[in-house]
Amino acid sequence: MMSQNRFAGLLAMFTLLSGGSANAGEAWTDIRKTVFGSAVIAEDDGVISLEVPVRAEDAALVPLSVKLKDDAVGRIRKITLIVDENPSPVAAVLNFDKPSSAGMKRFATRIRVDRYTYVRAIAETDDGSLHMNAKFIKASGGCSAPASKDAEAALQDIGKLRAKASAGNASTVVDIAIRHPNFTGLQIDHVTRAYTPARFIEEIRIVQAGQQIASIESGISISENPNVRLELAPHQSGALQIQANDTSGAKFSTTVSVTGF
């Protein structure tokens, strides 16, 4: 699993690496070398598929979803989401400590898109092989777009966390919504006219019976009020603990019962 310190370091480094690049190929070359080194990445082989709109209605709230091929379910230990031309391209890293028990099938969230760019989903299987699907999206201004509330008002609601988990014979669907402005550090406060300091959710964990099912490391490319959905393999009924923390050190948590059995 990528450590939080390493993830934070990548975010800071990519702000310098990708900020001035207008060419998606050049941006991806830098990102690929830094994140994956010389590893071979299979492209468009069907292991993972990515869905994003061709043109975003709102560049600060772009829906994104990934789906795994049936025979890959239970074999994926990591998924990396990358937005080539964002100031911090690594949008999120999903980790599954025990891929076979997590059995992740689908993942959905909302991202920010700063300019026309490729968006990529890269899956790492339990044997270390990498598989990618990429899509081009037309959107701009998402990383500097003002929050829906001014900074002071947004911080008053921070940390409200809602979750639900519905289980059936085929899957367990976990929905998580966190009230958080996810400030990027690139937004100008309309009252003070100064840049609002960056503060964003950096990790979400899903735990059951003391065992971590999945974790999501995230950065400024995830939209405000993060909202994620995971479709997992069927899990036993019982409580799930949803734990999150942001870059200021604040911690948020809730417990939800798995229903549907």
C-alpha cells in the first residue's frame, strides 16, 4: 500500500511536473515514469473500464466510474486514478489489502478537471501486472472553481459523514458521502480575495470486524463533498466502520449496518 507520506509527496511533485504541460502525451510520460517506473502497462485489454463524460457539464463535479472484468474481480489489489493535466494528477489510489475478500467490482466518485485531458484508471492485479483504460474529456477550470460556499461557511459543516451499505447475493454496495470543501489551494476566496489554503480529505477507510476491506487515498482532484460508491463482493451482515481524515489532521467516522440479508 502506498504510504500517506509518499502519496503527499507525489501530489506536491506533480504540481511542478504537470502544471505547465499542454500536451497530454508529455504529461503522461512524466506521470508514468514517476508512479510506475519502467513497469509494463497493458492498455485497453478489458481488465478495467473507465467511464467519464466526453464533455463535462461542471468541471468541478465530473462523474467517474470504473468497472472490472468479471474474471478480474477478487484479483485487484490497487487502482490508481490519474487526470493527466491536473496540477496534482494522481486523483486517488484505491487499496485492497486482501483482494479476494474485498472483491471490488465497481467504483464511482466525482473529480475536478482543470483542462482538456486524458483521465486514466490503472489496475494492479495480485500478480503485479498493470492494466489501463484511458478516456479523453473536455472540461476546464475545475481545480480553481470556487467552492459552493465561502470558506468560513464551508468549514462550519465540515466532517458530516453519511454512509449506507446494502447487501445481496451478488454484491455489497457501500455509499459514502462526506461534507468537506476539499479546498485545492488554487481557489480565490471571494470575500478576502486571497487563495484559500488547501485542505482536503486524504484517506477513507472501510473496516469490518477489525479488518480493513478497502482504503482510498485521495487529493485535490476529488470534488468538494466527496461522494464514493464501491460495489464489493458479498459480505456478512454486520457493522461497517467508515473512517476518514483530512490534511489538517481532523478525523471523521461513522458506523453503518450492512442491510439486505
